Amino acid sequence: MPSLSPSRPPGLPPVDHLRRATWALPLVLALAFAASVAAWLRHSDARDLEDERLTLIADSLTLEARLSDWLNAEHAAVDRLAQQLPARVDDNTLLSHPAVAEGLRRLWVSVTVLDANNRVLAHVPQQAPQTVAPPRERTGVSLDEGGVTAHWSTARPMGGRMVVRFAPSALLRQTLPWWLAQKYDVRLVDALGQRLAQTGDAQPREGTQSYRLSVDPAMRETWLELNTRDRHIPWWHTLAATLMAVFILLSALASGMLRRQMREVRRAEGEARTEAAWRRAVEDSLSVGLRGRDLEGRLTHLNRAFCDLVGFSPDELIGRLPPMPYWLPDEMDDNLRRHQRNMAGGAPRDGYEARWLHRDGHVLDVMILEAPLVDASGRQIGWMGSIVDISARKQAEERERRQTEALAHQARLSTLGEVASALAHQLNQPLAAIAGYNAGAIRSLERSGQTEDIVMEALRRLGEQAAEAGRIVQRIRAFLTRRAPQPERCAVPDIVGRALSLLKRDLRGVRVELALPGDLPEVLADAVLIEQVMINLIRNAVDEWQGRSLPPTVASASASAPTPTSTAASIPFPSLPASPQLRIGAARVGERFVRVDVDDNGPGLQGRGIDQLTTAFYSTKPDGMGMGLAICRSVIEAHHGGMEAGSGQLGGARLSFTLPLAPTPMPTPTPTGRGPTHKESP
């Protein structure tokens, strides 16, 4: 079974690798910054060293020049003293000489006068003179062997030499400026590196700079050495380097924490995507529509079942506000009122029903349940609704209701049929008795010589009406007892004429127009039943006009003029109003049927169809039973015809029915045998 837990794919694109390595970017930047700072510190350190060295060299040159000038001046003073001393000179003479006294106060340690044989003639101050002459005779300053003094030796004009000794340390004390003494340790060393005089530490310390230069010829084989006192601290031993190291360490720690956080985020994203995939799979597998809305009613989430339910795609619905495209136009106000109620938190907990419109136009019934949508912090951010299609259930309920009503109608029809059959059975005998008594009365009056035409005509009319009633009762009884109609060849104009004759009193004030072609073929029908159908249709039209506020009628003594296609003359009525109109027409339809139309200028059917009008016990009249049109439709269908309802030429209702054509009579041979002839229809 495949696992849905997040796992690293075997091969990621380079972009993903770069995205995964972004955690190291702060560390890389920190290292680059630290490297740049280190380079700058190193450069600054080298520049400081170079500046210090240049300063050291300049100070050394300055001090060397000062020493050289000082030594040259002293050497010149020694040369002048050697020229000024008399040939015979002793210690007192030498000591009393101003130049010697001045030299001893200033720098000199001793003054010795030697003859040509290097014997001491005079020596001041009084101390043991050096018996051994300097091994190397120099015209300038030379160092004593292993001593710490130096001397100048100069020849005397009268022979011999004069040697003046001085201390190098005194020389440094007198010639070294105080500001150089604070900056440097100054030493005078010989060619072998032996110290002659110094100020400060004996040996240069680590981390200091040193510079040495010769003071020759002012002081032969002597070197002046300056050592800086301040130690140079490398940049990696400074506080800046420490701070930089701490900065790198903190950057590395932050990068590590960032990497860990990114791993947590990626893991959370993977779990979120997995959760979303699970949720999407579960939602797509549901047959219940789900919709999410924010607090304003804007659609924010839809599942596949919801889109299939209304026929719109998520892109067409997400972000939309009411009114929704799946609301019924005639129920827009109700839907908007329910929406406002739900947004206010008043949605019923057990749901509510609504009717929606699918995109293809069919209406569906839905059950909607609303629940608050709460985020992780417990704050309501919208509403989540589940929608169930209950169209099948509603249709089943409607079908069951109709079946129940149909059963009830059938039961009532059966009862009505039984009642009608009983009435027909019971009325047959009184009608037969009326006809018998009427016939007896006519015969009695004829035998008695009664010649009153009015009475005799009334009795004959009474007999005809009784016979007609008897026939009607017999046909109705036969129809109710499920006997097949008794079709016969009959003409539609004759049926219409008899029906209008029977309704003469009801049609007073009604303009009746007949449109019955003269060549209309005969039909095969039970004339009595079709006559009752015509009577019912005409009476329904008359009943529609009753109760209406009709304008004053204009009396007309004549019926409307016959149309060119009419075969029957317009029927004269006692009074003919101008507004109520009735038109009865008939025409052949195809090869098998004749259609009869009954039009009026009444209010019309107002959208009702033939199925609704012919439903048993359905009536638009307050006192109607709702059986007339139902029986008419049954009669027509029993003749293999059909019944329709619609709008007529007069602007009102039109009820039509069709009847099958009577079969064409077989030709009978003529007596002369010259060919068949057609039997004319009556």
C-alpha cells in the first residue's frame, strides 16, 4: 500500500536544491563579511607597521644626525685644544685650560697628553692613566678595547698626541631628546653587537621594531640602534578579531537554527499538502456538495459534488457574492432573505430545503445544513454548508402523492360510476313511463277530436324530449357499464346543430359563428356521446362568461353572416350581445381524422393544459364537480381520438377534439354494369 507520508524524491531539480540550501545563505554572508573585515584589519595593521617603521627610520636618522653633529663639534674642540696647548704642558696647565675644564663638565671623562714616545706628559683629572695606548690610532673617535668609553686622539703640532676620553652613555643622555627617549630604547653598539650605551631595556622586546644605522665616521664602528617601546599587537589579537569570531559563531548558530526551522517548515508543508490531498480526495468521493463562505457570504471553497450539482465550475463560482447564478429567478427574494438570515447566524440546525436551478435549466430540490467555520484560534471566519440533492426523494414523494390522489380519484370515479349507473337505471323507467303516458295522451286527444295545435305540438315535443332523454340515459348507462360506444356514420354539422338546439336558451346574447365546410367528411362516432361532449364544451364557454361584468349588449336580430366555408347557417338567437362570442369550426386533419374546435373570447385557460383541465374533480368553477371534461376526454379517447386545449382565434380558450373518419363505402355495381358509383353521405 503506497504511503502518503512526505518523502524526499530521488532526484530534485537544481532549483529545489538551491531552495533547500538557502538556510546557509546567512552564514555565507557572515563569512564574507568577516573575511572582508579581516582583510581590512590586516591591511590596516600592515599600514600601521609600515608607518611605524618609517617613523622609526626618520627618528633614527634624526638622532644619528644629532649625534654626528655633537661628536663632530667635540672632535673639533679637541683638535683646537691640541693646537692651543703649549709644548711643555703639565697637569695643572692642562687642568687650568678653559677648554679642558669645559670639556670635562660637558662630556669628557679625561684628557691625556702624550709625547712622541707615547709617554704621558699630563693627565686630568687625577686618576690612573691608561698605560696602554689604544692599539689602533685613529684620527677620529675610537672605542677602548673592552671598555665603555670612547676617545678622540689627535696629534699635537710639536709632536705627540692628545687623547680625550668620553662616555657614550653620557653622550646619549645629552644628545637624546626626551620625546625620543619616551618612544624608543636607544643603544649604541659596536660592530660585534656589544652594547656601549643604552637607554631603556637592555634587550628589544618581542613585537617591537628595531632600526640600526652607523654613526661612522663621527664614531667609527659604532652603530646607533633604536627599538620601539610599544609592542605591536597583530590584528588577530585585537578586540575586533574577537568580536568578528563571535559574530561568525553566532551566524553559524543562527544558520543552524534556520536550517532546523526550515526542515520543520518543509515537514509541516509536506504534512499540510498530504492533509490537503486527503481532504480533497475525501471531498471528491462524497456525493454531498460542500461549500465554504466567508462572513460576507463570498464563496471560498467548493468540492466537486457541489459543482456537479449546480453545473458551474469552481472558477466561475469562487469569489462570488449573492445573488448566486444557481438561484431560481422567481425565488430570488426568498433566497436572499435566507442568505441574510444565515449570515446572521439564524440558520436552522436541522437544515432547510431550497430549490436551485442547474446550469442546464432543470430545477433541483436541495437540503442545506450550515455550520460555523472556525480557525485554529477559535475565531469564526465563515460558514461551511453541506448540500444534499433531494430531488429524487421529492419526486418520489410527489409521485406517491399523485398515486394516492389518483387512487382516491379512481375510488370516487368508481363510486360516481356506480351512482350514475344507478341513476340511469332508475331514470329509465320514469322516462319510459313519461313517453308512454305522453303517447297515450296524444292518442286519447286524437280519438276525442282535440284539434288544438298548440297542445298537440307541445305533447309531441314532450314525447321527443322524453325519447331523447331516454336515449341519453341509455348511452350513458352503456358507457358507464364499460360497454363500447356504438359508432355510426354521422355528420359533424348535424351533431353541432343538435347541441346548439338544446342549448338555445343558454346561448342567448352570445354571437355564435360556425365554420363547418360543406365537404367535411363523415365521422365514425356515437352521435349521442359526441353531442354530449359538444354540449359540455359549449356550456363551459358560457359558464366562463357568467359572472363577468359585461358591457351593455347591443341587440342584434340576426346572427353573424355565414362564412364562405360554412355549410350551416348562423343560428338566430333571441338577443345577441356584441361581446360574448363563440366559434365552432371543423376541418379534416390528415387522412384519418376530423378536428372540431370550440373557441370563445373569454379569459382563456391562463396557462392550464389539457391534462390539468381533464383531471378528475378539477374545476375552475366554484360549483363545478370537475367531471365534465374528464368524461369528455374519456369519450373522445374511447373513439380513438384526442383532445387538446390552447388559445383560439377569438383570443380566449380553444378546446379541440378529433374523431376518426368514417370508412369509405364500397362501390355498388350499377344495373347497367358500366362502372361503380359512390354513395353520397347524408
